[in-house]
Amino acid sequence: MTKLSVNVNKIATLRNARGGHLPDLVQVVKDCERFGSQGITVHPRPDERHIRYQDVFDIKDIVTTEFNIEGYPSEKFINLVLNIKPAQVTLVPDPPDAITSNKGWDVKTHALFLKDIITEFKNENIRTSIFLDPNPELVKYAAKTGADRIELYTESYARKYLLDKEEAILPYKETAKQAKLFNMGLNAGHDLNLDNLAFMVKNIDNLLEVSIGHALICDALYFGLENTIQMYLREIHKGLKDSV
């Protein structure tokens, strides 16, 4: 079963644009789970332009499914994760000024750096995942870090899907096969939406989780949050059904 984790960063962005407490992030997290989300993802950044560090503490005791915290492993981020102890931490290589995640780790170069951090998290029973470009050659280096999972960076898939979906999915299928050989779990995220999600799920048979925020919140403006979450779950189920 591929789980849906809803990234609530954009809810915080909307709140911060006006100040105050609307929309109420904690209530939205509760509602996402009530509407069917199987996880909640947040990505606090150093400038706190969307999710604030205090938000992560506020959400900690609210999440009843799986709490996934994404971020670059700065000292402040590491301390946050060790304090919160989420179900999963996803490490991304973003510089502080990045608008959004735009690449996976160079795991060959940074394997030892990541290994030390991942060991610290795993000692606290926190599942670890690292953001990775769709390149099967990188998986063996990712495995050396000790990470439990990799999260496939799916921006190139979403972009190429509109032109040739079979070509778009190919490097992801090959990377997924390698992950299976190295006994690494597989997540995916970035620019997945109602158009391309089912095809991704259909073709990646060991996909455990998708993390979706921007597109889902945009769709919710038209369809409503409850209906939108159910629509994304149906696309996941469609992909799983078609893969059989």
C-alpha cells in the first residue's frame, strides 16, 4: 500500500501572508487526517517563511498517523528532530535560500556526512529517508549512509510526463529496482498531482509513500480539502489496481 502524506507548508504560507492564526495550521492537520491522509509532512526552513519551528512542536502531539519532518541537516534542524522524534525524517540538500527542493543528494560525495547524522537519528528510533535524484547508480551510495529509505525527487518525472510518460518514468523504475536490491524503502515527492500520480504508483511497485503539498493545496481551492484528499487517495488506489 502506498501511503499519502500531506505536506502542509502551503497552509502555513497562507497564514504567514496575513499574520495571525488563519488558517489554523493545527486544525488543518487534524482535518487532513480526518479526511484520510495517512501522514503529515512539514519542511521548516531557516527563515521560517512557511512552517515555523514552533509549528512543529504544536503539531507534534496532534498527528495520529505518521509525522515526517523534511529539511537540511543543520545543527538547529538536527536538534529539532531529536526533540520531536517524528516517525520519519527526510534529509534534503537544500541551501537556506532555496525556494523549494530542486535536487537530490550527491550521496557519493556526502556519504560520510549523512551517515553520521543518520546514525544519530536511528539511535533514537527515527526512520530516515534521503532525497535522491532518479539515478540507479546513486542507490549503492545511499545504502552506505544507513538510511532506511530514499525519497525519489519527482520534478523531472512531472515535467516530462506531459511529453512522454513512458520515458519520464523509466529512470524511476530503474532506481526503484536498485533500491529493492539494497533493501531500501522507497518514497517519492515533488510536483506529483492528480494527472501523474496514478501512473507513478502503477509503475513503482515498491513505492511506500508519496508526499504531496503544493498541488494538493491548489486543488483544494477548487474541490475542497476533504474531497481533494479523497481524490488523491483514489488516484493511488487506481495506480495500485492497474499494477496488478
